[in-house]
Amino acid sequence: MVVDDEPTNIRVLSDALKNDHDIIVATSAKQALGLLDRGERPHLLLLDIMMPDMDGLEMCRRLKMRQELQHIPVIFITALIDTDSEEKGFEVGAVDFIRKPISIPSVRARVRTHISLKGMLDHMVELNQTLNERLHQSDQLNWRLMQEQKRGRAADSTNLYEQAFMSTSEGIAVLDHEGKITAVNPSYSRITGYSEDEALGRYHDVLDVRVDKRHNSTSILDYLGVHNHWSGEIYNRRRNGEVYPELRTISTIRAEDGQVTHYVTVFNDITNLKETEQRLEELTWRDPVTGFPNRALFLDQLSTVLKLCHHGGMATAVIVVDINNFRYVNETFGFDCGDIVIQTFAERLRNACHEDDSIARLSGDEFGIVLAPKQWTLDEAYRIALQVFERIQESLREPVPYRSEGVLTIEATGGIALYPTESSDMPSLALRHAETAHRNAKDSNRAVAVFEDSMSENIRRQMAVESELARAITENEIAMYAQSQHSPDRKLAGIELLVRWDHPERGLLGPGEFIPFAERTRQIVALERHIVRVCLGMLAQMRADSRKLRCSINISAKHMAEEDFAEAILGLVADSGYPPALITFELTESVMVKDVDAVVEKMEKIRNLGCTFSLDDFGTGYSSLSQLRRLPISEIKIDRSFVLSALNDSTSADIVDMVKRIGESMNVRVVAEGVETQEHADFLKTHHPGVYLQGYFFGRPAPLWTFFVEKSH
């Protein structure tokens, strides 16, 4: 029987099941109960939860209160994904749930499984009742009856009883009033592994099993003392120690005075059915290609996460990500190749996420990620989500191998929604917000976007900067500035390239207003490569200056971490025509946080061309001297904060002295930044005469071309 107020659902379910089953349809709970009152007895009931007048939960509750109807299995059809609704459903007597949108294979398999279970249980109950009646009719209710039957002294009707007892495929045991086994059939031995001789006289410890999973629930034996009959699923152990699932019925036999004389139990091994249930569980909650949770399970997990955020003052991010142009892969290489790409993508997503993050395949090539909630601000959750997405992008740089076609290169687009927000804490809406952001990223040809309502002011500002910065690179709004560097005798020795953003609306912006934003994403890579290309091109055009100034260009640790960093820089230097010996790339100590060997290898490739490296802001990081000595650098720079305070602070003065001594021991040039006054310059000249100088005392940053023209005169 299908009970649903939605005609579409009724049609889908009826079409799915009509070839194997007769379908009874009701469009409301009241109509369904009326059909049952008039004698309809379906083998199974598919019941929608959300219906007007009377919902499915109330109908199921009424059904289970009526003895003639309570045996009908009820499967709820629902779009609800919260665990509370599921718990209420099982409390009122449901045997299973089917989620909307309805999966036809899942519906067919679940209906088939539960009808099989019900049929098996009905048969076992009937067999149990038959045995019970025959034992009541017998003069002797013990093992002697069986002996007489075997000797052929029983009546024909008793032979029928023996035939049922001995030939049925279900295991049967007759127990005395103490629970000791007095008779078993061959199927008992086949299922349990105990021979008849081993079983007879043994206490049947199934009677001590609890009627449900609660530790303090009553035992089956105590339950039988009140109700006379019990049926259900339990786990038992074979003679060889193997645990297996059983479907079992047990009933009591009482004498005329009401005293228990025997128990009859009928059982069957339902291992195959349980394995089918497990496969159904996988089909319902798991994606068969990746093994990841599917959309239904993801929404269930997301519901739990949002509750933690709401009650625990935590924050999270929902990320939706898909493969760009995945349809092309299927159409060009076929679905087998598509599955390999999906599996590879899923594996790389798992590696890019934290262990406690949840990942699901939502549909096709679309995956969902929900970060494990933490005590974050929304800004922090946004930063972590971006880091996860960057790791995903990083992982996709390695092509996907596929048979004779060689390798396939894939890219991804992402959408992010942050929580908690005032708009909603519903899991379906949270996912929809991330999907909306994902769609916006696709429409604007961006790698990732954030759902607007979940953004703080800081995030909005960063998103605006990121969007405008991409335009600034293509529109040549990045202005090249430079600041002079001087030798110990105060002669011009070189320049450090410093950029500005000539924003069309906000005017000239300093690096602090856009570089940190670029460093949080891979935009810093595109920005710095643009800077190197433009700067070196300008310098090459202005080589009329006979002094051939050395130019220092800053490189971020994130850029250095790129696999193609060395090759990209070598290409830019070669294309520019500017002498490599006049180019210095400034790094910070953060480049040594990860793989020092890889960093050194990249630096050596570039040094082999003739370029040099400088370690900027030395003394502010956490690198060890042993790591420092491994880097092929030609210069270290004392951070300006130590130089500025060295006049009045002995600790800063000591640090300046220490850095200078380290430079001398490594035989590299030492540059002091932050030389802003005559006093700073005099201090360094007196105490550290071999140090190079840089700071406002010698001049503020100026446009590169202006600087060059001015210095050439």
C-alpha cells in the first residue's frame, strides 16, 4: 500500500513496483485506515510522513496499536533529513526510511527485502503455532514423544507433526520449563553446528538475550512469562564461534494450571538478508563510484554540524566544488574514463581536506565539503575554507592518467557559504547557499566565490580586492616604484622594487592594502609574475644608465612553493633581456617552513643563470641557523624594526650586531632597512661600517622610470 498526498510520488512509486507487486493507493492517512478497516491487508506499507490532517507518524502509531494490523511493516517516505524525525519514526514502529528524491533501485530493493523478512517471519510464526498446537495435543510433552514417533508407534497425525518438525528448513528446538533443550531438528544442527547429542540437555541461553538493545531491558525469558510469545532479530554464535544474525520466534506451552511446561523456538539464519540490507544501506547513503556519502547523508551530517555551531558558538564553511568541463571528458573518452576522473578527484579532495571534515558526492561531478566546526570567527572560517580550496587546486596540477589516452588535466570551481548566519541554520539552505556561490563563480569565470549573506565586512572587502586585482593586472594598473639602496660609503648601489596600485577609484594604494589579500590566495602568483615581467622589461629599456643598478624584487613564500616557480622565473628573466647578474630576488624566512630541499633546488636553478637571492626581514622569523646556512643566498637584510629602535633599545642594538656578525660569518652582504634619520645613518656608520643602507633618509619610493631618470642625472 502506498500512502502519499503527492500524485507525482504515487506515480513514481507505483511505476517502480507494479511489475512485481499489486499496488493499493491511498492519498491520505484517513483513507488508508479506512481501507484497512474494510479488510485490506498489504504485505508492506509505504507511508509519507508529511501529509495534511493526519501525518504518517500518527497513522503508524495507530496502526501499531491494533493487534490485527501491527504486523504490517511500515517504510516511511520522507524529504526530512534531521535525526529527530528519524528517531520518532522508529519509535512509532517504522522498519525503514526511504529519502526523497526517490531512488527507484533503492525502493525496489528495500521493498523486496522487507517483504522477504515479513514472509519469513510469518512462516516461522505459523510453524511455531503448528508445533505448539501439536505439542498441546500430545499426551507427552517431552523427548519420549519423538522416540515413539521414530519407532513408528505414533498416529498418522503425529507422523505429520514429525515430518514438519524434521524436514523444515528452519531450526527448531523444544525446551523444558527450565530452558533446557529436549528436542532439536536437523536444521538446528545445520545452522548452529551443534549435533543433536551436543544440544540435548543444554540450557538454551537465547532466553537470556535482552528484548531490545537497552542494557536494562527485560530478558526474553521474563518477557515470555508475561506475553507467552516473542519474535525478533538477534545475534547468536555457532559452535565454531562465528556470530550470525537470526530471525527467531519463541512461544510458551502451559499446562491447564497455567504453569510453563515447555518452550518452542523456531529460527532461521538471515545472514544473506543482512548482507542485502548492508548493500541497500550503501546504496541509500553512499555513492557507489567513490564510496563517499551521498547528498542525503551529507545533509544529515551538515545538520549535526550546524547544530554544533548554533549551540556551541562555533563556525564552519560549506564548500561545493566541481570539475570544469567534466561533460567533455565523458563525451570524448567515455563513461569509464569519467568514473576514473571522478575517483581520482575524490581521492584528491580527501587528501586536501582535514581528517575530520565531511565530504560527499552530491551529483555527477559535484562534491560537497563541510569543515569540522571549530571556535572560529567567520573570517577565520573563510580563511580556512580558502586554504582547503587552494590545496584542492594544488592537487589538480598533477594530471590524471588514463590508459592509452595518456593523461588528462582537470580544473575545479568552488563555492563557499559560511555559518552560522542570521539567514538560516537549515542544512538544505546552507547547501543551497554554497551551490549559489558556486554558480556565481562559474558565471563570473572565477575559481571560487563566497555566498554574499554569509560574508563579514572583512570578507566582502577581500572579495572586492581579489576581483579588482585580477582586473588591475590585465589593465596594467600595478605601478612600479623603487627605493634606493646605498653602499657603506653611501653611494648608490641598487634599488628595491616596490609596487603600488593605481586604483581608478581609490587612487594610489600602498602594498599593505592589496598584497596581504593576494597572499591569501594564489593571486599572489599571477601578481608577482606580472611584476617581474613588467619590471625587468622596463629596466631593460632603461639600460642607458651606465651604473647598471642591481634590482631587488620581492618573492612570496606561496609563490616560491609553486612547482613551476624556477622555470617561470627563468623564462621571465630570459625574455626580458636584463642581465641576470643585476637581479636579486628577496625571500623571507617563511620559505623554510616546508620542504627546504625543494626550496634550495629551485634557488640553485635560478642562481645558475646568474641571479642572486636575499633573505628579507631577517630576525623576525623562526628559522634555525642550520637551515639558513643551507640557503644559497648572497645577502641578508636586517628588519627595519630593529634598526629604528636600535638607538634607544639595547636589545634591538644587540640584534642588529648579531645579524651583521652572522652575515660576516656567511660571507654575504648585509643591508640595514629602516634608515630614516641622520642619527640612524651615523649609528650604523659608527658601529657597523660595512653594512649597506636603505631607508627614507636616502629617499622615499618613487616611480621606477622617474627614479631611473633622476638617478641618471
